[in-house]
Amino acid sequence: MIKFVQGNSFARRTLLMASIVAAGYGVFCAQAYGQGRGGMRQRGGGDQELTELTQVLSLTSDQQPQVRTLLTDQRQQMQALRNSAASSDASDTSLPTMQEQMQTIRKNTNDNIMALLDDDQKTKFAAWLQQRQGQQHGQGGGGQGGSGQQGGVATPPPASPPPSGN
């Protein structure tokens, strides 16, 4: 063991530097973990989603702030739900309930967005939701979970291959 005597300043500095590095790494990991668990983590937050929706749906300058408000409200509701679950001694049995609540929040947001859109935008939004749902459920997404319906848009069942005529 290193004795910390008055003449051993190198050992003190080394220990101090190692402590600082370890503490910094701990803070970095905590922040990275917290960002990964926040709001719309896979889509980069509400602003990125708004940008994507603006491009996909050709949102007007009147629609953009309304959609931003809806996305912000959704993010806040989701975070409040996560905070509530984290602060309580939630058992594993409450996970399905939390997922159902999150699905309801997403569906309400999507329904409210749909109400702002014209017919062409509604068609594009429904297609966008289906694509996003496909990415989240087994096609490389790791998204927010939920069952086979999102935003009121059901995923069609997989088509059966036609019978072979041989």
C-alpha cells in the first residue's frame, strides 16, 4: 500500500487524477443513460420529429406550432408517467399498465395531429405511423413498445403466400 507521506506528492496527484476521471466517467454514464430513457429517445426528441413530420406531411407554417405543442405535451406526459413509475415501488405487474397508458398518450397525440391535417396529409401521416410502427416492432427499431395499433392505425395482418399450383 502507498504511504502518503509529505514527500510522496506524485502518488497523491495520481490518486486525485484517477478520482476525477472516475467521477467524470460516472457523470457521463449517468447523463447518457438518462438521455436514452427520456421522452422520444429513438427519434431524437420532439424537434426532430416535428422536422420529419414537416417534411413528410408538408406542414404549413400554421400547422407547425400546433404540432410542436402536441408533441411537447406528449413528451411531458410520458416523462411524468416515467417519473411516477420510478418514484413509486412499482412491481413488474405495473409495466403493462404503464405501456397501455403510454400507448393511450401516443394515440391521443396522433389523433390530435390527424385533426389538424387535410385529407392528403392524413393519408401520408397514416403511412408514416405504419412505417414507424414497423420499425419499432421487430424491424430494427427498439422503439417505445405497445401493441399492434398506434395512433388509431392498425397494422394489417401478414399476407399468406399463394398456394402453389404444383
